[in-house]
Amino acid sequence: MSVEVSLNRNVVVLTYDTDLVQGDMIEVRAENPESGDVGNRAEGNNDGEALLFYPKDFTGTNEVTITGSDGGEDSGTITIS
């Protein structure tokens, strides 16, 4: 395996309500509200913070839903410009 550092991505840090999102793990889903395309998915620990990565030249709006492994969810809209 080789590892390279890439500077071709922007990072979006999301915070969410851990009282709503239940369980040890989360799934993050970012969907384009106009087309319904899911452009971003991530999984992680349920610690109140999640990361999404976008290409440097990406602009647009995404509907983001964070779902807990034991149920519950938090959602909102993000705009990247």
C-alpha cells in the first residue's frame, strides 16, 4: 500500500445533536436536493462531529442526514461556495 497526501479536497466539519442521533456509530448522507443524487457518504463514531469531503471546485447545496446505528437522526442543509 502507498499513502499520498492530496490537497484536492475541501473538508466540511458538521456538528450534530447526539441526543437525537443514537448508537455508537453514525452514517452521514449528503444528497443534492435538485437531482436526488447522493454525492457523499461517510461513517464514523457518534461523537457529535462528522466530516465530509468535496472536490476543491465543488459548489452547491446538499441536504445532509446523520443517522445513528441505534436510530434517530439529525439533518440540515449545507451550502458550499
